[in-house]
Amino acid sequence: MTYLYALAVAFITVMALVPVVRAAALRLGFVDRPTGRKIHSKPIPLSGGVAIFAGVILSSFLFLGSHPLLRTIVTGGAILVAIGLLDDSFKSRGRDFPVWPRLLLYIAVSFIPVWHGITIQGVSSPSPAAMILFPPVISAIVTAVWVFALINMVNFIDGIDGLASGVCVISSLTIFFASLIESQQVTAVVAIALAGSCLAFLAYNFHPARIFMGDAGATFLGYTLAVIAVDGTLKGATFLSLSVPLLALGVPILDTVIVFTRRILEGKGLHRADNLHTHHSLMKWGLTQVQTVSFLYLIAAVFSLLSIVVLLMLR
């Protein structure tokens, strides 16, 4: 029942907070204004990430207290939400926050899980007895790279109504079930709280969206998914079980690989905003926003189901 309560608390918190933060954003002019590459046609409030952050943290704290995993998520998440709000404030004024300062801050945040002892410790063959432990420095770097990548990948797919929030519902539920299989109850609580928060936000964010999560929400979701994936399945993974979080987070990972490949081939900067993402391509081929999002939900669900099958095969 604890998991059901955690889901409910997160869901209710976000459902209650979104109208409040939305109204505040409209009063302050904190909105994403339409531009040449934007799909929406009118200004949309950017404050949704604050509600998601509050839902995850409140629900997790009620059922976990001051657990090291939660402290890791609060510390890194609060910094990312602050950076995201600053970035979003630039967008609301038609300006861009400088790329390099933002990336350097993301790199610093990516080492916070390492500081709290949440690391990818090594890999093994199918036999756990053949564990290959990483030296501490390698473990720290591998973990930080994973976290940094997910922070950016989830942010990249937050390009049309309901995509990032819906995919994160599917991914967090997958990590929830994987954590239960691996007897990682603490990780499971955070994962189900994340799912509840994203599901509630999706009610406001599905097309036509009434609010966006902004960079504050997208980077927080990426960070939290990365951390709970490490804590739940990646601490000491077999070569085969490495596929579990990779599949669970398959849509943002695959989208990033495709986009970066296309940018390199076209000689564009890797972090330059464009319309090369998978969701943009699907819409250029004639799909509506709802059809595009539904198709990518299906892909995410298939990847997630495969990840659970792989995990069960390993037991």
C-alpha cells in the first residue's frame, strides 16, 4: 500500500499546484512565446517543473524521510530547477541563456550522486562472481556521464505537448517494477512518486497544453530518472542487464543518437536548437501532435516491456 499512497500523494500534489503556478506564471509574463521553430501558436506558461519537483519531493519525503537517495535528488534537483527557471526566464523575454555556463553547471550537478555514494560500481559477466569493479575515478566519471546525458536527453524530447511527461511516466513505471524485482524498495518509492507527478502534469500538458514544464521540469526529470536507474539497476550490472535502463529510457536515448548523428553529418553544432528531433520529423511526415506523441508512447512502452523481460530472464 505504501507505493499506492506515494503515487496518490504525488498525483494530488501536482494536480493542486499546477493551477497555482500557472496563474503565477501568467501574471509575471513567465511564458514560452511562439517563434519560428516552436509548434504552439500562443504564449504558454513555463512553470510546470516547479509543481513536478514539489510532488516528487513531498511524496518521497513522507514515505522515506531524509534518506540518502532523496537527499541526492533534492540537492541536484533544486539546483537544476533553479537553473531551469533562470533559463526559462530568458526564454520568456525572447533571449537565450548562454550555453556553456549552463552545461558547466549541468556537469557539476552530474557529480552530486557520486558525492552521495550513488555510483555505477562496475560490470560483470552473467555470473556475479566475475564482477569487474571500476576504479573510483572511473566509477565517478561513468556515473556523471550517465547523469549528464539523461539531463540533456529528456530536455531534448520536451518539444511537443505531452511527450516528455508521458514518456517519463512510462520510464519511471518501468524503473519502479525493475526496482521491485531487484528488491530496491527505496528506489521504487521515488520511481512511483515520479510517475504520479508526471501523470498528473500530463493532464495539463497533453495537447492542447495549458502549461509547459520548461527546462526546470525537463532537466529535473532527466536527473531523477538517471539517479534512480543507477540506484535501482545499474550499481553493479551485468553486461546484459545494462540494457534494462537503456531500454527503459529508449525514446530519449534513441532520439538523441539520431539528432546528434544528423547534426554531425550536416555540420551543425551539437547543442544548436533545430527541428531535427524525431517528433519534428514525424510531424513533417503528416502526423498530428496527438498521433506523434501516441506513436512515441507506444515505442517507449515496447522498449520498457523488453527491459522488464530482460530483467526477468536474468533472475
